[in-house]
Amino acid sequence: MRELTAEDFKKAMPNPFYDKLIKEITVPIRLDDFAIFEEIAKNNGETPELLIKRCLHTSAKRLQETP
């Protein structure tokens, strides 16, 4: 089985539930803080935005578990 590429995803059908499941926001972030995410993301072979989203998701789950 071949690995999917960005081109494969561009051809895919958009998620019909995106608007119901996703809330897009804009958050200002200091350049030095972003640089930290950028460096870690580079080491992991991903984008800083994806790393930040994963951190937010993990933090949200931890907050839900906290009594």
C-alpha cells in the first residue's frame, strides 16, 4: 500500500461535518513562543500549526479529566 500524499488529500471530498465539528479561531502568539513550536515541529517533521493544534487538543482533554 502506498503512502498518501498532500495531492491525494487535495482530491478528496471535503468533510461535510467540518462546520458542525470545527470552530476556527485566530490567536496571536509571540514570535519567540512560535519559534519554540517551529523548532519542535521541524524535529518531528510536521508544521508548527499542527503541533499547536495537538497541544490544544491534549490540554483540553486534560482539563476535562480534572475534577
